[in-house]
Amino acid sequence: MIDLRSDTVTRPSKSMLAAMSAAETGDDVWGDDPTVIRLQATLAERTGKEAGLFFPSGTQSNLAALMAHCARGDEYIVGQQAHTYKYEGGGAAVLGSIQPQPIENAPDGSLPLEKIVAAIKPVDNHFARTRLFALENTIGGKVLPASYVSEATKLARDRGLATHLDGARVFNAAVASDKAVGELCAPFDSVSICFSKGLGAPVGSVLVGSKALIDVAGRWRKVLGGGMRQSGVLAAACLYALDHHVDGLAQDHDNAAHLAAGLARIDAIKVQSHATNMVFAQIPGPHCAPLEAFLKERGILMQMLYASRFVTHRDVSRADIDTVVRAMQDYFAR
Ligand SMILES: *Cc1c(COP(=O)(O)O)cnc(C)c1O
């Protein structure tokens, strides 16, 4: 199967599995798994933060971060399209007693500064206490403009808000913009980074931030059921990905551009891509279900759930992309 539904579908390679089976382990709830400790320290160093914390998922890492920044009755400002708001089951409200204050994202994924200012509540018993400002990079495959990130986080800081980045794909953003990941993380108090996406590990996210914040997040991780035992086997996969899979993201981005160029030649659909590993196609409604079935018959999976989206990753090759373009052309030529 050529699976373009998401970059989460990547499977661990033989050499990644070998690194996992060679991992030194301990009981991480007791804080003595050396491989988890090494992963956390490595990420803290790469992102320029004091400390890191390993999580089973990005959803839990984001939630523990929100809960570390915000107490019951506090609120966070977030995009309508943000994963932490829209795609995490409302966890901040459901489990954290944190009120989200969503703002409509601009087409480039940013949150307009004047809307942020307007959403910050005065200190008054009528209002939830605005505590945190959260961005996502990449968002919908787009890299947030660096100048925007620096202005928006400065605005938040000036108003006394903490800042969080959902950096599930911050390595894609770093590779696409030719910047060090530390530079993209610098404006934020905390950053959550996924290894189970384009980096190709089977499981795992790391939250980075100050020692004090990570201590609080560590308590919430345990409360949320995320305390893991010999999790060094998983951390070893993430360390392997850091050493061997970061540069390969450029190939994924190049494959996405190649796919977008191929699909752009089909008159019936409108194609958008944004320099990283996602291509979006506007497919006329009546074609969605038959096209999905047509592609599936040819061994191609894509997602028509949120938007018609093709995601490139390390388990799809350039030749696979050509196969997908041909199948799409065949469908629309009928
Ligand atoms: C995938 C993803 C997450 C976390 O998802 P999990 O499946 O829980 O690991 C968070 N934010 C964004 C933007 C994501 O794409």
C-alpha cells in the first residue's frame, strides 16, 4: 500500500528496531531509565531549554503542558484550527478545567495580533484568567513566519502570558526554513515535539521547557496515566530518529512538491502545498467517495476526512509519488 493518509503511518525500520532492542532500560517512573534520561537531555539541549519529558503521545504532552501552565478556571488563547483545540477531544476543558479561547486562524496559520489583544481578559471576577498563548508550527503543513512568531510571543509576554508551541512537526518547519530547531523553539516557554510523525518512531513525544515547568508537567503526566516503566525501548527509537531521520524530511518535502506539481496538471481539482510534507486538494464533493475507492483499488490510501490531504513521509518513495499522480490522472481522465 502507498499510504498517504498521514506521516504517522511510518513503520520502524530494521535498524531502528535493532536500536530499540539494544536499549538500556530502567523504571522511568522511578526516574532511572538511562535511555529516557538521555532522550530528554538531548531534546532539551537541541531546543535550548532546561529540561525535557518523554510522553506516550503528543496529545498527552500538549495536555500536560496546558495543565502545567494553567490552573482550573484559567484560559488559553489558541487557533480554531489548532490540534490542541480541535483534534484532542477537548482535553484542556474536559480533563484540565481550562477554558479554551479560540481565535480564527489567518490563511497562513497565524493568529492576528489584534485578535489576540482583544481576547485577553481584564483581571476581574467575571472572567476566566487568561494565562497562556499557544501556537502550532507547522500548522496544516505551513511554516509560521518567524517574524510573526517573534511579534506574537512578545505581545503575549508583555501581557503576562506564558507561551506554548505545539511543535509536533517543528523539525519539518526547521528543515523547510533551513533554521536550527532551537531557533524556532526559542520564543516559547514550552514546546511539544512528536517523534511518531515524519521522524518515523513508532511512539513518543517530548515536552521541553524550564525545569520548574517540566516538574509540574511530570506530575500531570503521572495523573494522566502517562508514567511508563521500561520506556527506554521507545526512547531509543526517538534517539535513532534524531540521529538518522531529520535530514530525510527534506526528501519528504521535495516529494510533496513533486506530487503537488503533478496534481496541479489535473484541471478538475485545485491543489495547495506549503513547502513541507502535506498537499491539499479540493476535490469536487461527488468525486470524493468514488475517488477514494478507485485509489484504494490501486493500493493508494489518502485521507478525505478533514480535507483531501496527501501526506508524504519516509515510507513513500519518489516512484510511489509518480504512481499516485498517474492514478489521479487516470481517474479524472475517465
Ligand atoms: C499528531 C499531532 C499531535 C499529537 O498527536 P498524537 O497522535 O497524540 O501523538 C499534536 N499536534 C499536532 C499538530 C499533530 O499533528
